[in-house]
Amino acid sequence: MQRFTPLLANAARPCRNAVGDRWHVDETYVKVAGRWRYGYRAVDHHGQIIDVLVSARRDLWAARRFFITALRAHGEPIEVVTDRAPALRAAIKALIPAAFHNTEQYANNRVECDHGRLNTRLRPVRGLECDHSARVIIRGHALMQNIRRGHYELGVDARTHRRIDAAFTELARTI
């Protein structure tokens, strides 16, 4: 998992659909080596997982680092939907001043529901050993979710329940 997930993600990157211009950003708790860490995640309005970051703290520095990597890879969104976390608010104001920052109640349900899928997947793992392994596993989960939802041009000719098999067959040819 640790070795091949980054290779598969890099091979699939050219086949990824464009990210939407409305981002839902939030953080969730992830237990790493017996300590709670924060997993920053962004999902666009189509349900595509944009980016992830595992951080020991939930502060302005971590939020800025998350947004800098996401903006570098995908450009600026028109709207960013978050909860009322002060670190996210300050990072958006500093890095994306032109974007509308939506903090309405229930507006961020898309990413909150996606956190549930991630936590359901991580529960049987029985703990992660370090931040790097947590980052790789969470990014691998994001890759699988995006392929399953059809956000990559991989396995599009296959039936929905066979999309993952077809996508990995296509990726095996490129690697």
C-alpha cells in the first residue's frame, strides 16, 4: 500500500477530470500512532476529492499549507464552503481573497458525509503508524473514491461495479 499507492496516483493524474470551482473544505480527526491528528480534506461540488493533508495541529499554518498545495495543483475556486473555523477563515482571506467564503449552517454537509466514508474505511485498519502512512492511505482512499465516482477517464466503458477493475487494468498498461 505504502509503495504502490503514490505510483498509481501519479499514473492516474493525467486522466483526472477538472476540479469544480466550488470547494467544500473541512478537517476530521485521524488517529496516528495513538495520537489524534487532523486530516484536512477538500471536496468539490461534484463530489471529487481534491486534496488531503495530515497535520498535528489545527492552526493557521496547517490551513495555509493545505490551501497552498491545493491551489498550486488545481487553481483558485470561485466559492469555498467551510465551517466557522478561524484558521480556515484566515487562510482563505489571505490566499484566496476573491473567493466567496460560505459559512452557512448545513452548507458543508458534502464534505462531512465524505468524512464518514473515510472514517469507516480507516476503522478496520487498526491504527496508522506515522503521519506519512496516514497521508498515503488517505490519498489512496481519495483515489479509489474518485475512480468509483467516475472522476477519472479510467474504466468509463465498463459497468459501474466493474469500473475499478477496468481502471486498474488501464493503469497497469501505463506503468
